[in-house]
Amino acid sequence: MQDLMSALCLDDSPDCDTAYHRQVRLLAAFVPSGGVAPPLTIGDLGGIVKALPNTAPGLDGVSARIVRNIWMAAPRELHLVYAKCVVERVFPKVWKDGRLIVIPKGNDKPLTDAKAYRPITLLPVLGKLLERVMLRCAPAISRGISEYQHGFSPGRSTVTSLRVLLSTAKYSRACYVQAIFLDISGAFDNAWWPMMMVKAKRGGCPPNIYKMLVDYFTSRRVGLFIGDRVEWKTSTMGCPQGSVLGPTLWNVLMDNLLRLPLPEGVAMTAYADDVTILIESQTRAGIESRA
């Protein structure tokens, strides 16, 4: 169990930092200036609660259905809790513990290999509700994400990403179109928290939500339950696959890659961490040169 946890829940290692890494950590430590996010209204919270998806509950067993019933019975009390989190800039520790579920990928790797499994974290619904509140209070974080990112973006999907690939190949005036597929190994598990915080800050994250984000990344734990045994591990990096903030923060982290200046005849499209580079040319030599 310990070996599986170590392989799936990676550790940030400051001992390996370069001068660049130290600079990013220093930048992440400073809270941005500017006006705070507006207070959370009871109407805002009601809209978020009613739209909660029926996902699996966390360790506390509280489901989205239970939360909606709480809202119907005591909306003002529930609003007071979440509004106070925003005002006091905290993410309660009780909502940070997640249950790690490992799902076989079916990639023909031996079951003794940790890479044969996909980690999913079951988080408390009440905590995921607060994550949605953070996104509602700081919409600028995800605003302006590159149009080439089709993952976790409103109005975009695997279908829209595929259409870009097919239309480029079909309607290109060039004789050749080459596709290079890039897959970042363990992308979500390796996402570096200091860089995500710096990118969120540059995206216009208000100072009170930024402090909540700092607290969100503090003292997080995941537990792997097998039979009557449990193995706990403190998280120091990665986007929990199952969180609400994770996909948005990943898009923020990836955005600079999709904005790189590309030569003529070269385009890029992405779905989450899967990136495709399309190269057009009239000659095979041109394809090789641009590639």
C-alpha cells in the first residue's frame, strides 16, 4: 500500500530546486494586491447548490442530495458557513481529506505496476461546494484561457477538438499535414502547486480567494483503504482527479504552452493534457523542417 501511494501521490522536492524554482516559490508566497472578491450572496450559493452533480460522496458520506436537502431546510445557516469561509479566507481542514480510489487503466501493464492504475480522489461534497464558490467569486482565473484548449472549457469538448484536427487535414491547401501527439506522463499528478498559484495570481485572482487557494493546498491528505487497512499520505503536489478546482488550475498551468509563437503552417490544439501539433507543408522536406 505504501509503495502504491508513493507512486501515485508524488512529493514536491524543494531539494531539487533550481534558481528558477526558488523564484517561483517566492512569487507564490506573496498575496496579490487589489480589491477583494465581492461577498457571496445567498442567491449565488443557492444556484451553486441546486446545480451540484450527483457525484460519489467523500469520507463523511454526505452526498449532493443531502446538501440540497440541507439547503431547503436551512439556507441561511448554510450560507453563513460559506460566506464566512470567503470572509476569513479559509478552506476548512475537515474538507481536505480524500479517499483514493485506484481504477485499472487496462493498458496491459502488470497489476504490480503502479502505472497500471488511474487514481481518483473522492472528496467531501461540502468541500467541492466551497471549490465552486471560489470559482464563482474569482471568475477571472479561468477567463482568457486559450481558445486552443478544449478540455474543461464551456462550449468545448473532445468533439470540438476532433473537429479542429479533421477540418485542418481536410481543408488544408498543403499537400501534406502531419500530426504530432504529445501526452504528458502523469500530468495531473505532477502539477506543481507554486506555479499554479503564480498563474492564478497573474490571471487576476482576488487576494481573499488567493489566500483561500493557499489554504486549500495546505495540509491536504489522501487515504487508501484496502480491507480494514488504511494508508494516509500528505499531498504536496498534483491536481486531485475528482476535485472541482483541479481542471481549472490545470488549464491555467497549461495556458502558456498553447500561446507559444508558432511558425507559419503550424497549429496546436489540446484537450486537457493531450496536445496535438498540426504541421502543413507542400513538401515532405518542409514537414520535416517545421516538425
